Amino acid sequence: MVPVQTDEFMRVFLVSVWLTMVAKVAHSGAWAREEGQFFIASASNVTLFEDIDDPMYYDPTFYAEYGLTPLVTLGAEYFTTERDTVQTGFVFARIPLGDTTGTDRFAASLAFGAEILPFEDPTPLVRGGLSWGRGLNNGWLAVDTSATYNRATQLFIPKADFTWGHNLTDRWTVMFQLQTGKTNDDADYRKIETAVVFSVMDGMRITFGAIQSLNGDDPGALRLGLWQTF
């Protein structure tokens, strides 16, 4: 295990605090954001298992949602991949499908964005998504799927995340997530993430977890995140 250097850790931590932080579900998926409510989340890998040059890098992410109406949620997200050299950003809208009060919730989303590679012009992206969620007595189940069309490669890039969350107490929550899909070069990936969520105060939580690639010898990492609703 190779610990990240102190200055790099402080950079990641301070950026996360500045972006800051939540409701029961980080990315609400099938559940609409309340009208007039903002949600902001940021996260980054802070310690990598094994060699720092391996495919899983620090992978910082930023995600935001706003409840425009009771049925329309607007949002934006930004993330980097491939040793933080490929930058991707989206703006999106999400609407519920069917009954919005039942045990099972469904939603569809449409996003427009761009991918920026080093020394290249931005590539337009279009993404469609479908989500399912079910509230449990003390938690939730969720499946979030999407397909992104990259105009440069003319490929559809699928993704599917499977999440189980359980509220241990009013302040402590545990989450398990299986992340699957394809990369920009059409290679399959599979990751599993386990996280503990702690409520610092009303509307603010911190997450700490471990993420492990299931593809061959790819490494894992420890991940720190901050969430906030207001």
C-alpha cells in the first residue's frame, strides 16, 4: 500500500471541503429532489492500494442537484479519469416515471456534456438514463443505468450501478455499491465500494469508504466524500 503524500492529501481534502455536502441517498436517482432544495456532493480517492501508476487514480468527482419543481430535478456533474487527465462534465434533467408515491420509484434523465482530453478539442456527449429505487424500513435499494454516446468514437458507453443502503442509527449509515460498465476505450470494468456515512450535523454528512476493482490486478483505494443539502 502506497500512502498519498501529505501535500496531495491536503489538496484533495481541502478541495472536498470547499466543494462540500445530505439526504439519505447521495445521488437520489429515482427519487426527485424537493422543490427549491440544493444537494452538493464531492469525493476523491485519498489513498491508493499498490502502485500509484495503476489505472485507478484519485478520480475526484463533483455532483449537484436542484429541485426545480416537484417533478423536475436539474443537476450537473464533473469527474476525471485516466490519471486525472480526461475531464468529463454534464448538465442534466430528471423526471419521475409513473407513481411518485409508491414503494417502487422510477425516473428517466437526459444529459448533455463534453469530454476533454489533453491537447484536444472538447467532444460532445449525450447521455440517457433510467433509475429504479425502493425504500426499505431502514434503508433503500437502487439501480441506476445509463448509456452515453460519444460523438468522436461513435460508441455508446453503458453503465449500471447497484446500491444497497442501511441506516444503522439517525447518524450512521452503511452503503454497498457494485459499479459496472465500459470505459472510453470500450473495456469492461467492475468495482465494488463499501462506505460508512456519518451525519456531522443536520443536512451535512461525511463518507469514508473503500473501493476495489474486480478487473484483474487493478488496485483499490480509500475514498473520502462530503455531502450537503440546503
